[in-house]
Amino acid sequence: MDTATASPSIKVPPSDMQQHFSDLLLAEEGTDVTFKVGSETIAAHRCVLAARSAVFKAELFGTMKEGTATTSVIQVDDMDAQIFRAMLGFIYSDWPPEIEEEEGADVMWQHLLIAADRYDLRRLRLMCEEKLSEYVDVSTATTILTLAEQHNCRGLKETCLEFLNSPANLQKVMATGGLDSLAACCPSVLKDLIAKLAKLK
Amino acid sequence: MDTATASPSIKVPPSDMQQHFSDLLLAEEGTDVTFKVGSETIAAHRCVLAARSAVFKAELFGTMKEGTATTSVIQVDDMDAQIFRAMLGFIYSDWPPEIEEEEGADVMWQHLLIAADRYDLRRLRLMCEEKLSEYVDVSTATTILTLAEQHNCRGLKETCLEFLNSPANLQKVMATGGLDSLAACCPSVLKDLIAKLAKLK
């Protein structure tokens, strides 16, 4: 025997980095930026936000001089604190946000998708698209389609159009006036829908 | 059809968090601590180090007051800059360090193991143990065994003892005076070796 065989007790465990940063967020230690979201103040670490989001990077490092950090307060408008916290949780852990499957969960996912798009968090946006696909039905199809159109979610838009491509679904949606809002805010999507229906024949 | 089927184009890619933090280290943006290692100065982010290492956490957050950050300089003794950089790379990315398979690579891994133990980076320590197992041979067995004993690396110690448990290997090691250093710095390991050999008979 010329070389050794590694002992079976040397086992490198899987990455614990996501847990480490998740713990950092919970502990709030060493935070150097505070967000005011609604009536809540939420503390975070600039370099973590900047590492994960190009939008935060521009916002936080653009005006920041190395070594002269004083905790700054940033006002976040048009977002619920609950959504901002869910987004922060994703930024620190990269895990899919935990949103309980209860009344209004689909609206939470919609708001989270908007937040993900605003801060250029592509993976989170895709997680939201994936989740919202499960919520597409007669009552939600046009709302979700509008959202998908406004935030360039190609996959989610496709899911909605495919759903409406069934005459039975489309008739039910039309009976509830579902197409009216679509016609009002993004009429170009109606053309996409018509193109799809035309292929059906 | 009552609910939708997700479009196949909605695909959530694997986690990119490790890449993001790896990029942050390379970019050196927003750093708030500097280490002086040998003749080099190396910049980093306190919250990242603290999230990943309890030793850094105590060192950096113990004396740090939120919001009063000025870039501090920390002297690191008894470590090569190259090793410190490799350790930082691991801290930020959680990826195994890249050390070229060339002359002296085993010594690099030994130094990295010492660094990992010093900063309580358990996963990195196990990566080093795993790698060093591959380097255990007649010329290195006792040096690596000494290191394993000094840094409580149970698995690596077991690998070395198992290697020396072969009479052929042991004789060659003894012929080169390999046991002398072991007897000098950690005689208790000789007892462990004797216990192992006793079982052989």
C-alpha cells in the first residue's frame, strides 16, 4: 500500500451558506441600512443586498463611500412590509418564500412578483411565476395575465393564454366581464389571445 | 379545464447565491474591513465574515457599534496572504478552494486546514481533511498525522493511522525517521498507533 484511503468519517456536509445568511438577517447584527416600509422599519446589510440585486447595488453603493458608512434610512413606497420582508428573506437565503396557502395567497405572490421585478431578482420572479401558474383559473386568469404582461413574464403569460385558449374557460371568463379590464389596460394582449384562438380553428 | 398548466418556459434556475457573493469579493465594493496579511492588504465585508465564521463574528462585531463603521485594519499574524485569500474565497462562495496540483500543494492544504480551524470553518476543515487524505504517503504520513492530532481532525487522523497500520508502510516511515517528530510533539499518537497495531495481530 503506497497511498492512503480516506477514512469514511471524513464527510463534507452540503453547503450551509444559505442558512448562515438567513441567520444573519434574523440576528440583525451589523446592519448598516434601514428601510422604512409603511409604518415598519426593517434593517439589513448593504453588501448582501448589493451582491444579490443590481438595483440595490446602484441604490446603495452609488451614493456610498467606503469607510464613511452611517446607517442610512431608505423610504420604500408602494410596497407592504410583509412583502418586503418576504423579499429580504429570499435575498438572504435564496430559498423560495414561505407564503401560507390561504385566502389571498395568490395576491401575495402577485405583489412579490412585482417586488422581484422592481429589484431585478430574476430567480424570485420565476419562483413567483411558477407559483402563480397554479392559481390561474376563471376568476384570476385576466388579472394574472395583466400582471404577466406588465412585468414581461413570458412563461406566466403563456400559461394564462393557454388557459384562455379553451373555449369553455374563455366563455366563463367573458361571462364575468374578465376581458374588460384587459381591454382597458393592455389591449395588445387581446391580439395575442386572438392569434392563439385563430390557430385553434 | 378548470385550472391552468404551467408553461414549460417557467424554469427556476439553481441557486446563484454563491456566484453572487463570489463576485462581491472580487469587486471589493462596499468593503468595510481590511486585513493586513504579511505585506498585503486584503479588503472584505464584515457581515459576510461574521455570517460564516463565529470567530470572525466575535472579532468584528464584538467591538463594532452599528452605524459607526469606519474601515478598520486588522493584523493577521502567522498566515500567508495566499492562504488567507483562499480562505476568503471559501467564505464567500462555499466552493472548495482551487489549489493547483503541483509541488507543495499538500503544504498549502495543510496551511488552509490550520486557517479553517483557527476561524472555525468546519466545512472548509473537512474539505482540507478530505484533500489531505489523498496526500498521505510514506513521506507525508507523520507530518499530516501530527497536524490532524493538533487540530482535532478525527477522520484525517484515522486515515493516517490506517496507512501506518500496514507493516510495509510503517517500516518505510520508520526507516526515514518519520516517527521521531511524532514522538517529540505528540507522543500520545504513538500510543494510538500501538493500539491499532496490537489489534492487527
